[in-house]
Amino acid sequence: MSPVTAGALQLLALISALALAYRPLGDHMARVYSSEKHYRPEKWIYRAVGANPSAQMRWPAYLRAVLAFSAVSVLFLYALQRFQGVLPGSLGFVSIDPDQAFNTAASFVANTNWQSYYGEQAMGHVVQTGGLAVQNFVSAAVGMAVAVALVRGFSRSRTGELGNFWADLVRGTVRILLPISVVGAVVLVACGVLQNFSGIHEVGQFTGGTQQWNGGAVASQEVIKELGTNGGGYFNANSAHPFENPTPFSNLFEIFLILLIPFALTRTFGRMTGNLRQGYTLLATMAAIWIGFTALMMWTEFTHHGPALELAGGAMEGKETRFGIGGSSIFAVATTLTSTGAVNSFHSSYTGFGGGITMLGMQLGEIAPGGVGSGLYGMLIMAVVAVFIAGLMVGRTPEYLGRKIGTRQIKLAACYILITPALVLCFTAVALSLPTPADSMTNSGAHGFSEILYAYTSGANNNGSAFAGLNADTQWFNTTIGIAMLLGRFLPIVFVLALAGSLAEQRPVPDTAGTLRTDKPLFAGLLAGTILIITGLTYFPALALGPLAEGLAS
């Protein structure tokens, strides 16, 4: 079987698995977030934090709860790293430096999981399981809660109430993420992923000395790393490491976990708004972009120039032979079109155009299908903009799901769209204008520019992957990328919740003969075009200086 055929079959198997899980999972999540029942363990949690899960919140209160919970999470994770040296189960590792501790705390709370450290050489069992793994769950649940709040904004009328953040947070964790993670961890252990609390030990004799590895609860962290679109690996090599991702089957299963909830949330959206066709329209837009990017990535990486690439069957540099170009390309697109950031190959070693595709996937806003929760609310923001553009074209007041899109709504949507590119481009410009940050670049020219552009694109879009040629463990990059991650996560949430509140206060507008049908293929095409045009106009000059220049020169 040729490598191209193998890659195509993997893609078809993945699509089939996602299609089978789409309806039951989407309906289950809709029931979870619509339920009035509280399970006993959930009541214990509410009592511990002093929350009333039945109290409805308007958007300012919902936002305050999100920010307060996230601020406490940052402080807790920062303190845990700073005191690691005196904690049991630290494996003898010292405390983390202040700038790196801040970067890591911001990263995991913001669902980014950018790592400027070597996991197996820096973090002990307590920090890995009690800090990082816990944040993998709750940061994903925060994103899902915000998405559900926006969905309620579309489904409710003449009220500003968006639900209860604490109930949404706990239910998302207990009823959705935990059960899937338990099953997924068992599957990964069966595939050969580590799951233990062993210390550092030697694994064999090598020329010039021995090699040491530490064990850990890898499978349980690996599953939520992918399921929650987090991405932070137990080991520095991430999902390219055989202890995290040992076989082609585990590789495909991890990709399935990455895409599972973001795609299924479109079904949840349709179910909660009472219009499944609207959810299918968002699904079709997401799927078309994802499949298109995957096909384009495979084409760029399988296209070979020169005898070395012909003998390897394509651009194999930086890729594991057990996954091949097909499995690596599917993983790379899935992880950058979502906010996952896990890697099973190294994007810096991709072809010029291939590296550009991974970067462009993040710059779309990671909405195809995007992160857990953030993908859905990002796509809904784009739908609001697309409806507004369509309304201008035909001279009618734009409406979406019975809600008028007026001045306030489009201003909030515009702020959401503009904040992330502003962070990416401004931080990149400042870093390149100063002498010290440029010293961290391994390469010069277009590829060196891409290293820094990729770093801030990854941080501000809460992805977490890296071009790997950049030494980001400096005070400058730890601090500025940490700031970019926090602002890139929580400023958009402010605009999302404000938009949700403004929509929930409206009285539904009945459909008329002139109402734009937003559940038709025409609107899906308009939505996809809006996404690509906005991204192209925003990032094309920067992409032209980096991956496009490199690809054209190769």
C-alpha cells in the first residue's frame, strides 16, 4: 500500500469514527447543560466553593465568576511550581524559576499549554498530576461553559440570564470530560502508554553512559490533553514520544479525541436552540475547512523534489516513521485548527508551505472545529459577522436565529476578531525590533521570522505548539508569551459574554420572506468565505514574509 493511500484511509476511518460519535455525544452534552438535576458529588463541590448552582447569572456576574476562578487557578499553579522543591513526589526536581512558573501557570489556565520546559526534566508527579492535569480538565470546562452561555443567549429571550457558571463548570467536568477520559485512558494504556508513579530509572546502557527516564501518570494526562484540546505533554517530545503515543492506532485515537467534542458541540448548539439545521450548517463549514486543510497539507508534504525526498516517499524530516507523512499531516492540521497544540512531528521541519498551513490554521481563530468551547463560540461570532455582511449586501437589517444584529452586536464581534491579531502582530513586531529576542532564533531569514511569528500566533490563539527552533525559555519570551496567552484567552471571553447578554435581552424577530436563511449551503459558503477573507486580509503580509517566502524559495 502506498503512503498516500494509507494516509487517505486513515482520514476516512477518522471521519467515520467522528460521524458515529457526533449525534450521541452532542445530544448528551445538550442534556447535561439543560438539566436541572444536581448529582450528589456535584453538590459537595458547590458546597465547598460556596456556590448556589440554581442561581441564574447575567453576563457581568458570569464573567466575574470566570475571571475569579481563572485568577485563583493561576495563583495556585504558580505557587505549586515555586514550592515544588519541598513537595513530596517531586522526583528531586528543584522549584521552577519565577518567569517560567508564570508562563506555565498562564499557559495551562488559558488552555494553551505552551511549554518552555522539558517535562521529564523539570516537573515531578505532584505538579504534573495535581497541577497541570487538573487544569487540563477545568480550563477545557471553562471554554465549554462560555460557549454554552453564548448558545443560551441565542435560545433565550427578554432576559439577560445566561445560566450559572459554577454549574456549567462542574457539569462539564464531571459528566462529560471525566467519563470520556476514563475510557480513553484505558484505551491508551492498552496501546502501551505509561501509567505509573515510578521514579527516575535507567533504561539501558549506551555509548558513553546510561539514559534515564522517569515514569508518570502519562495515559491519564494524555487523554485529557487531547480531549480538552490542551496539548501539554508529559515529555518534551510530546505525542512524538513512544511513551505518549506508541502506535499508529494510538495516533489516530488521539486525533479522534482532539476533534471529538469541538465537532459534537455543533449538535449541542442545534439541540439547545431547537434548530438542528443551524448546527449542521456550522458543522459543514468546520468540516469543509478541516478537510481542505488536511488535503492541502498532505499534498505539500507528499510532493517531493530531489532524490532524497523521493527515496523517503515525501518530506519525512521531523516526522516519526511509525506515523508516516499521512498520520503526521492529519495530526498537524487537527492540532492547529483546534487549540490543542500537541505535536507528533515537528512543524519547523515541514516544508515551507506545510509550516505555513499549520500557522494559518491557528490564525483562522482555531474555529474549524476549534478548541473545546472556544471553537463553537468563535464560529458563532463569525456567523454574526457573515450575517451582517449579507444584510449590507441586500439592504436589510441582519438577523441570526431570530436576533437582530445591530450596532452593539457587531462592535462586540469586531472587537473579538481584532484582539488576537493585534496581540500576535504587535508582539512579533516588538520582538523582532529588539536585539535580545532575536538571539533565541535558531535560523535566520524567512524561517527565523516564522519561528517568532509562530510563537506569538500559538500563544495568543491559545494553541501551544511551537516551531521548535526558537529558544523560548528566556525572561522575554516567558513573560510576553504568558501575557499574550492570558489576554488572548480572557479578552475574547469578555466580548463573547457581553454579546450573549445583549442577545438574550432581545425579543425574537419572526421570520419573513426576506429573512436570510442561515441553515442553507449558501450561508455555509458565505461563512467559510468570510473566515478566509478576514484572516487573509489580516495576516497575509506577515505570512508573505515567513512561510510563503520560504515555500516559494524552496
